[in-house]
Amino acid sequence: MGENDRPYRRYLFTVRLWREEPSADQAEWRGQVQCASDGDRRAFQDWPDLIAFFAAKLEESKQDGEI
């Protein structure tokens, strides 16, 4: 079976990160993740929020019977 013959869905995500400085003595990282296949997009401020987005996408695939 070739790589493209696998019976499961693949996802491509774009993750953007940038640094914001709300004050002179404070800096925070911000981010945005977008699923290329359906356009679903979410902003995040920490890694657990990013991981939660990925987990939700995988759960959707399970419910749809794709994985």
C-alpha cells in the first residue's frame, strides 16, 4: 500500500507566532492556528490551547469515522 493509499484523513495546519509587548517591561507570545482543509482558525496564548485545537480536530475525525 502506497503512502497516498492510507485510509485516514490528513491535516495541514498553519501556525503563526508573534511577540506582543503590552508594556515596556512585559512581553507575551501570541499565536494563531488554522486548519488548511476546512479553514477553521483559533487564536491561542499558550501551548495547551494549541494542543486542544489539534485534539478537537482529531476527535472530529473519530466521530466522522475517518480514523
